[in-house]
Amino acid sequence: MSTTLTPKCIDPNPTTKDLLHIQQSFIQFNQARLLRIQSFLLPEQQEFLRLLPLLFHQNQMGLPGYTSSKTPTGISHYHPDKETLALAKSYQKDFTYRTDKEQSHSLQGVYLMGSVSSLAFSEHSDIDIWLCHKNPLSSHEKSLLQDKANAVENWAASLNLEVHIFLVDSRTFLKGKKTPLSAESSGEMQHYLLLEEFYRTAIYIAGRTPIWWLIPPEEEQNYTLYLKHLIKSELINPNDFIDFGGLEDIPADEFIGSTLWHLYKSLNAPYKSLLKLLLMECYESEYPKPQWISLELKKAIYQGNYQLDALDPYVLIYNKIDPYLQQSNNTERLNYARQCFYLKIMGDMEANPQQQKLQDRLTLLKEISQNYHWDKNLLKALRKNSAWDIKKASLENDHIIQQLKQYYLMVSRFAETNSLSSKNQDIQLIGRKLKSFLQKKPGKIDIITTRASIRCKSNELNPPLLEIALYGAYTPVL
């Protein structure tokens, strides 16, 4: 799927019309992403995304997720369409929509983030949702809002959707205070890196649009000054937008925390985490001026031409790490990164093929393999290896351990180069967990994982998905 926008020059002194064009361009791109998500879902699951903002905009008994008449409601700038209102009536016949004049706006916006916006998304993927509220809400109001978020999650579960809704105070987050941003969040240690992920993966659902959209890519290092200029010149009304901050400065120790966190996450999801670890390695090699891939996405939209596949979050990651690994002349690491990318894009598509979607992904992989000069037999070999026996799975586990050793050595060197010694409690906690997993002890049972299908040839049994318990000769030094 592709969309072409009218090219616009980036003006250091934009007009209100210029800024509106950029805002609409991002919304158009977000809507295209949302349509692709809907194509993966069953009809009743599609209803969840369509009804989601209305459930938090108005709080009426009979609608999914209702818990209390006192729950804070109202999303700024949200106006449900006729189709959404009709859907609400199918759940509650007596539903009546109250106009904005009849309610306050306690909520600033609803956004999806993470792999939900990527080709790796499927009906079995989880969905992270940021529900942003105004500052301040009382502790009682937050508790009521959290109760409703939990109830909406439960409704989603009844539709076979795994949903995680996070309450986000944008002002608190902007100040750098600890806020969980996703199901994989490790709190404050990943503040900027998770923000960067949000900017390249977020899908706007309703409410205020991120003000980051309006800051030209080449002005990212002047984010704060440029934003002040827009406000002082009265080119924008800041109350129409939500500000999570820019990517001007990032402390070096955040890379350490993020790398250790992804090392820990790799114990359960190695392929996904290994790609992110490689991305961290790329960013660290460019520090203190990382070339953020979120800015690549922004540049494409500012230039007016973009394609969903080319700007897919995992494709953007791959486009970053492949040239980096080619420079190192390490064929083993390069091919392993390509294998991880293949597995993320294909997901469970091979086991549960939807022919058109399967063909679309294979076409994309073939194009990428040609662009980056993969070995002509690699893609074919990856397709053949959808199920492994225990022997091959054990060998793969050894390869994963070797890769993790590389990442640990890399982050250790980075810490030494930048004279860092982190005292963050979250990092120390993750370090202890890693040590307990990685330390080899007498009588410890080693559990392996590679893919969802490991076939034991001796009795043809198909064990369930196994978690990975990696062990090795290295221990994180914290």
C-alpha cells in the first residue's frame, strides 16, 4: 500500500497552512497504518479499535468497559463518526451521544504503539495503548480511570485480543519522571529510547496530535527552541497538541539500561530482542549524535512521498542494521540478523497462512534480500526451516548465546568509553535477574527456545512453545 502527498518545502518560517498540511499528512499516514491493522483482525476485533476512543470519551452504562459514572471522560478534539455511533447503539440501544458542550475533557488522546503498526503484527499480537490524561488528576480519579482501562482490557480479551492500556501524564513524562510506556517498559531507564520508538511506531487514534510532528527533521537538535518559536509566533495553539518532548539530548547511561533490559527480554523473545539489541548497538556507535530512524520516517513524510512497507518499523530497523553489520565484515552476525528479521516479518504466517498476506510478505522479503545482496540460498533455507528437531534447536540456542555475548561486550565497552557506572535501581534489579538466569549451577536444567515449532523426531511429539534459559561464561558487571 502506498500514498503520495503533495511535496512541501520545509520552511524555517512556516505558515499556519504549512503546519496544517504536515499535521494532515501524518494523520493520513496514521490512518493508512490503522487500515492495515484492521485487515489482520476479525470483524468483532475491528469493532474494538473502532469503539475504543468513544468508550473513554463518554461513559455510559451498557457500553463495554463501564465501571462507574464518576470515571473521568472526554477526549480533546474527538468527534465520533456516524459508523461509530451506530456501533455504540448496537451495544446499548439507549445510547445517546452528548455534544462537547455537555462534558469536560479529562483526556488528551489515545495512541497505539509498538509492533502493532508493523508487518509483524497478527491477530495473536498484543496491542499497547497510551491513554493520555490531563494534569492533574486526583489519585481517586486516576484509580477510577485505571479501573475502566482494566475493564476495557477484559473486554478485548473476550474478543481474543491481548491489550495493555497505560495511563500517561504527558507533563510528568515530559519532565522525565518514571512512567511505564509499554508492556515491555523498564521505566525511567528507557525514557528517551522508548519515546523514539513511540515516534516511529505510534498510531494516532483520537485526541491531540503529537507536537513532535511539526518540528522539521533537521531541527530535532533544536526541538525546544523551535517549539518556543512556533508558540511565540502564534503559529500554533499548544492546547491543540500533546508534547512528549524531543530527542535533542539523551544520557549515555540510558543506552546501558536499555541494552541490559533487552538482554533480559531476550530470555523470552530472542529474535525480537536481538533486532532491538542490534539497533541499540547502531545508536551507540553513533553517540552522542544518534541517527534516529524515527527521523527517517519524519523526513519521508515531510518530503511528501511514502510507502507503508518502506516505513514499516521493522523495515526501518533492518535498513539501519544491515549496512552497519556489512561494515564490520562479520558474515555470521549479518546472516543471523537477517534470520531474525525474516522470523519477525513472517511470524506465524507459515503455520497459519493467509495466502495474500503471505505472498505480500514474501514479496517484501525478496525485494529486501535483493537490495542488500543476501546469499541467493538464504531466503529459501529460512523458509524450509520452519520446524526444527531438538538437535538443531540446541545448536541455535548456542548461536543465541554467542550473539548475547557480543551485545554484552559492546555495552561494557560503551560504558567504559563514557566513564559510566549506573546506580539505577531498575538496572540493578535486571542485572540480578540476568545473573540468576545466566549463571550455570550444578543440577540446573537448561531450557531452550528458537521457534514456535520444535519437532522431536524420535516420537514425533510437538512440545509447546518453550521459554529460553540462556547460560554462559559471562556475568553483567553493574
